[in-house]
Amino acid sequence: MNDPSPKSYSSLPEKKAPTRKTAPKKVLRIPYEREGLRIERIRNRGELRIHIGDAVSLRFNDKGGSLPLMRALFIGVDSGTQSTKVLVVDGKTGRVLAEAAQGYGLIEGLPPGAKEQHPHTWRDAASKAIRQGLKKANARPEEVRGIGISGQQHGFVPLDESGAVIRPAKLWCDTSTAAECDEITAKLGGLKATIRALGNAVLPGFTASKILWLKNHEPENFKRLASVLLPHDYLNFWLTGQKCMEYGDASGTAMLDVRKRRWSEAVLKAIDPNLAERLPRLISSDQPAGSLQATTAKVLGLLPDTLVSAGGGDNMMGAIGTGNTRPGVVTASFGTSGTIYACAAKPVVDPQGEIAAFCDSTNQWLPLLCTMNVTVATEMIRRNTGVDHTAFEKMAAKAPAGSDGLVLLPYLEGERTPNVANGTGVFLGVTPKTFTASHFARAAMEGVTLGMNYGLRRLATLGVNATQIRATGGGAQSKLWRQIMADIFQVEVVTLKVSEGAAYGAALQAIWNWRLKQGESVGIHEITDAFVKVKTTETATPNPKNAGVYQQLQELQDGMSGSLRGVFDGHRKLINAG
């Protein structure tokens, strides 16, 4: 019997597995964007970024390794009279990541009352401080989402047709234009008619009289005038190449009808019939001024098209930076000048014109008083005693409340509230007992605070009452001075965790503008409520024992102010004649 050999497995027919239909692979095309998720590839860096929401980014390299999170950073710039300060702020937390500053001075050798700076000084200082701040924050260009500018108010920056600066800017503290103020007010029919037209009086600190001064005193330069900008507008112009003016800062020109937020034709014609065509377009506070232009982006080491917010005057930005974005909050700034202001839902117009009826930089209003001499007075005494700020405070603390009757009328550079353009500083009560460094140091702190209280009392008559004051500026850093504030104002005085209110406010406004541009519905008060915090350890409450002393000093200072007006005018004539 023949046994057939077994067949090898290899020779058996192959059993095929059943075929299964598989779905085609989905390819995610980059860039990809959907429902808050955005994916992009940065080819020149070999990097993949996944954006979740507005402020967080996941980053991976070509090999799939994770990279540090991408931050959303915002730059706040405060361009002031003595320095430019910069803050780099985290847009998610509101935390200040870095600070930088550049100092400078005024142009020297000018006639009495004249105060000027060249706009290039602000531009160069801002450029240096921004680069320093970015370096300290270890910021990458693509992390910077927006820039906000705060600028000293009222300064007149004249540009020619090419955008070049014609002459140095006359500043807010320039009091040489009193005659032009009188001329404009007379053409409008007097003070009451002027306030009806504008909501404000025409004061030497404001911009309107500076333009007429250029026409009256430098007619050749006036012929070249093509654009009128304010200091913060000039920096926005440098950043974006665009000329515009935001309502808040525009309200400090004495050319804007603050009730209607539009230029007053009567005032413009009183200055020059062709002035309207030289003014920039007006924008609201929630509108960006533009985007960073390529040439400036290269200088700063940033990306073109970075958002530049509307910005605003230093007081308007200070209001945002101190959380003064809803009615009921009062801010006092103790810097070179002194300001006290409050947020209002409608215009607060002073029939006497002493309180400025400004618009703010959140599309509301900002009744404001300004005194021109605050740390100017204390620094004058400190420098002449040759001590640092800590020793100066200890020295002032040796004198009693009221400085034994030594009273300073602090009109060193003239005064705005009350309007005493020709004023000078005057000490009353100099005796052998009070002729000490301690008495003069404390009297300087008290005198400027009493001067600000003149305006605070005026605000109260207009219905703006303070139950708490948020103090900012150099003066607010002194424990003794905060107590003097509380004793004179007779309300609680607090400070804030971020002391640079104007620069911080500029950064917060930039965050607001950027979030609105992303399509988010958010109010500026929501941002300030989340980010602006009080420093509870520095709160000062009124000392009842000192209240009576300061009330008597207030009466003395008010009397000095009223009785010396004619003396001041005669003194100015003497100085000018020399």
C-alpha cells in the first residue's frame, strides 16, 4: 500500500483574512483654528504652537519636545515731565514682570514762565526704556501683544507737513500764555460763555492758548504748522505712523466740547479760522491708535502689527491704573504736579472753571483738579538740605503737625487751581523757632497738601465726595506724608500694590483694546477690578487731634492766596523787566 507523503504547509493554499474597510486618515491642516483652538507653525524657528484661548500657548519643537509657555505681554509707557517709565505686564494675571526708566530735564535758559521740552527727548527715552524692560522680562517679540502710552497732558507738539517737529513743545506747566487765554476767553464772550461752549475755562496750562501763542509770537513757525498733537499722540505717531487724538487727552486742550465729545468750532475760530484742518481725528478709548509700524518695530526689537492702544493723558491713565473706572473712587497723585480726580458717569462742569470737566480714557468723564507744585516743593527743600528721601522724612517728622505755624503757599511755578499764573512760593511764619530744616521740610509737605485740599473741597461742592483716597506718585511712598494727607483730607488714604499708576493704566488699557479686538465682550472695570489691588499695610486714617490744626492752616493759606494776587502780578512785571 502506497502511503502518500504529507503535503508541506507551504504548498497549502493561503487562507486570506476578510478585508476590512478602514476610514481614510484625517490630515489636520496647519494653520488650524476652531472654537478657541488655534495651531500654527513658525517655520523659521522650527516650532509648532497651540493657542488655547487668548493668553496661553503650548509650544513644541520639531522633535516633539515641549518648549516654555508663550506669554501674552503688554507694555505700559508713562512719558512724564521728568522721566519715562515702562512696565511689562502679564496680560493673564496683571502682574508686573519688569520695570525700566529713563530720566531727563527741561530746556534751560528760557524766559520766566516758559517750560519746554523737545519731543525727541520723549521718543528716545521711551525707546531705551522699552528695550530695557523687555530685556529684564526676558520677553520674546512674539509675546508682546500690545503697547499703551500715557503722556503728560496739554503739551503742544507742532508738526510740519512732513511730520517733523517744528519747535520744542510748550508743556502743561508753561504759564507764559496768560495773555492768549484772556484773548480767547474775550472772543468767546467771557468766562461763563467759555464754560458753556467747552465745559472748561481756557487756562494757561491747556493747549489752546499755546497754539495762539505760536501764532502771535512765532508767525513763521505757525505758517509751517500742519498738525497739532499732544505728547502721548506724538509717541503714538512714532509707534504707528498714524495721527489721532483720544477723547480724554483731547478734553485737556480747551478746544473740545466735553459734553458732546467734539471740537468746539467757536474756540477753533477764536484761535485761527483754519485750525480745524490741522487737528487729528478723534477716537474713543476702546479703539486702538493703530499697529506698530515696521521702522519703529525694528528699533524696539518687536514685531510689526503689534497693537498700540488709544492711550491717553497721564491723569486718565492714572485713573485706570488705580482702579478709578467706576463712580465712587477718588485718586490723588502726588508727583511733580498734584491731581485729584474721580470717575463720573456724566460731565461734572464747574461754573467757576476751577475744576476741569475732562473726559476720561474709558469713555466716561473725569472731574479733576490740578495743582502745579507738589514734589517740586519738597524736592527743592530736600536738595538744599543735602539729604536723601529717607533722611528727609525723618527730618520732617521732628517738627509737630502744623510746623508751629510755618505755612507754605506753594505757587513756585505759578498755579492752576486756583488760577494764579503769576504766583510764586511764599513762606509765612518764619521765626527763629521755625527757621529749621525740620520745620521747612514738614511745611513743604503740609503746604502742597493743603493746596490740593483747596480743590478737593471744591469737588465736594460739585457733588464729588471722597470716602477713601487712593494715593499715587512719589509723595505717596512716604509714611509721614500719607498721614498728613489723611489728616488734611479727613478721609482714609490707601496705596496700591502697583505704584506706577499711569504706566500700569496704559498697560491695562492695551489689554482691554486687545481683548476687544479678539472679539471678547469685556469692560475696562472688569479688568481693573481683577488686577488693581490695595496695599493694606500702608493705610493711613485721620488723626482727630491734628484736624483742628490743619483747618486753621487751611484758612491762613486760603487768605494768603487771595490777598497776594496783585503782589504776584507786580512781582512778575519786575522779573520780566529784568
